[in-house]
Amino acid sequence: MTGEAPEAMIASAVKLLAKHGFQATTFSSVLKDSGAPRGSIYYHFPEGKDQLIAAAVDLAGDRALAFTDSFRGLPATEVVDAFAGLWRAVLVRSEFSAGCAVLAVTVSADVPGLVDRAAAIFMSWRERLGQALEEAGIEAASARALALTIIASCEGATVLCRAERSLEPLDVVAAHLRGLVAASAPPS
Amino acid sequence: MTGEAPEAMIASAVKLLAKHGFQATTFSSVLKDSGAPRGSIYYHFPEGKDQLIAAAVDLAGDRALAFTDSFRGLPATEVVDAFAGLWRAVLVRSEFSAGCAVLAVTVSADVPGLVDRAAAIFMSWRERLGQALEEAGIEAASARALALTIIASCEGATVLCRAERSLEPLDVVAAHLRGLVAASAPPS
DNA sequence: GTCTATACGAAGATAGAC
DNA sequence: GTCTATCTTCGTATAGAC
């Protein structure tokens, strides 16, 4: 089926970005991880590495977005736990060796177009998470502000968890976030 | 004076880590930025690049630590603003092209020793910021938990600010953090 | 302390055969 | 679609002169 090899490469790129960042996500490592053939790199990605990374950033963004959409209908504090749980799962599954691919691209890619793409992903997360909070009964402006804080603090906590090889940062942050959200949410 | 060239290289490494991450912080770029002579790299850093980066991580950590110590005596909400202000200054001065060197090493260095070093830095920040909050009247356990959340969310917000080229994430997060801290602090 | 020269590997990318 | 071969550039690191 057409499109299988490139898809596998993009998925591997997401994994490698989350683990080692932009420069360390090389064609060699992507091929090794995905099992894709070396000869067709520039057939599938004529613009080279930047094109592959751009696709990987989009995939990482879409995955989180799809996950966020599954929060619809949850009470506000459970939305917080679900989002934190996404990062907890990434950390545990990787034994604290992986984090957020979009964050990694933001801080280690020098290509402006990729950073812009990362910004668009963060914005899309903000909007959808804000919607989920709004549907949980939080007023619109507060919901958008809270969504931003939830994303920023979970991203930061995930980095601290990786460094310290512990879930404590994410757990502590999530507890504070629940308090923040509960203060704006209607009583359940 | 002995030690000037290596110091300049370490300072440049901090800057380059904050801007481009671990792999992109090469000897070439460090020499170019610092003006240090190429011939003495391995005289000053016999263990090579990892030794330089380790020194840079320590310097970045110590700088933030010294800054955090200047918070002693401030009311709790002002401690939040001061810490957020540190990152705001980094973003503005670099026109949104730099962030935290310690975070960059955590997510883009594959050398375990360097990640451990980054973890130690984060821990030292947690302790000192916790002390500052405790001196502002917050109960010990709460102060330590709040310090962790402040660090994690400012780190994450700084990444979002870089991506979006805007201070909004940091401003929104700081406002939420002030609320969180005020709820635990004695009335001023 | 600083230099040049050099070794070695790995990166991204291109050309052309199959 | 996939291969091999090759080019160029750049990275870390070492050796030895000054």
C-alpha cells in the first residue's frame, strides 16, 4: 500500500524527537527505528529532513488533539487529570527518556518554519482544551486561560520529571491545577 | 589572567544551549561566540564537549540560584513575579529565540551524566525558591510544592512563549500562580 | 596556552542504475 | 520505489610544533 513507509518514518521521527530532540533525529536513526528503506527517503520527502520533521510535528500535534477530544463531557478537574495522564503515560512508557516532541522542536530546531508549526500546534491544543473546559461549565475567558496554564505547566513538569526520573513534578502540578480549575468550575 | 578564556567559552555555551540546544552547541559556535582560541579547547576542557556543557549547565543553574536568592524578604506573590520576570527577561532580550539552558540539555542531551546534572539544578531551584516562599509566611510543605509548580509552569510557559513569539503564556501562567500562592500566604 | 594539521565518523543531499 | 555510490560539510578529537 502506498504511504506505509513514509508513515512509519514519521511515526519514528515523533518518537525520536520526543527522546533526543531535533538534531539527534537523523535519517539514519529514523530508518533504523522504522525499518524503512534508505533508498526512498528523498522520494517520499523531496524537501529533505525539514519536511519529515514538519510531518512529525503535525502527527504529534494531531495525536494529542485527538486525545484531548476524548475529554469532552468530563468534569473540569478530570480534564486536568486526563491531560496530565497523557504525559504521565509518555514518561512511564519510555522510562523517563521521552517527553513532548513539539516542545523538543521548539527548543532545538533552528528552522523558523518548524517553530511556527510548533506554535500552531500549541495554539490548537489551547483551543480544544479550552473548549473542553468550557463544556465543563467554566466561563469562556477563564477556560481559555486555564487551558493555557494547564498545557504550559504539564509541559514544564514533564521536563522536570524526565530530569529527576520521577513523576513527582507532574503529580504536584496536577494537584495545583485541579485546585485552580475547581475554583472556576461549577460545583459538581 | 588564567581562566578567562574558559569562562568566556562556558558563558557562550550557556547562551547557545538556551538558543539552539545541546547538539547545536558545537565547539565551532562556542569559539565564534566567545572569541576564544581554537587551539586551547582541549587544554581547558580535557574531557571534551561534555565537560564544557556540564560547566555551562552549572553556570546557568548558579545564575538562576543567585537571582532566586535576591527574592528573600519579598511577599509571596512578588516572589512569583520575580521568578516569572527572569524568564520574561530572557525572552525579551533574545527576541524569543532563547529559553532555559537546563531544560534544553534535559530534552536534547543523550548523555546521562548531563541529565543528572540538570536534575540537580532543578532540585536546587526548588529548594531555594521553597525557602523564599516559606520566609514569606507559607507553611513548609506547601511552600515546597508551590516552588515546584512555579518552576515547572514557568519553564513550560517559556517554551510556549518562544514558539508563539509572545509573552502571553508567561503572563497568564504568572497570574494563575499568584492566585495559587496568595491562597496559601498570610494576608499582607 | 595556543597553533596547525589531520584523522575519523556522521550528517544531509544528489546522481544514476535497477 | 528502492538501490548503491558519492559528494560536501561539519562534528569531535588527537598529535605534535611553537
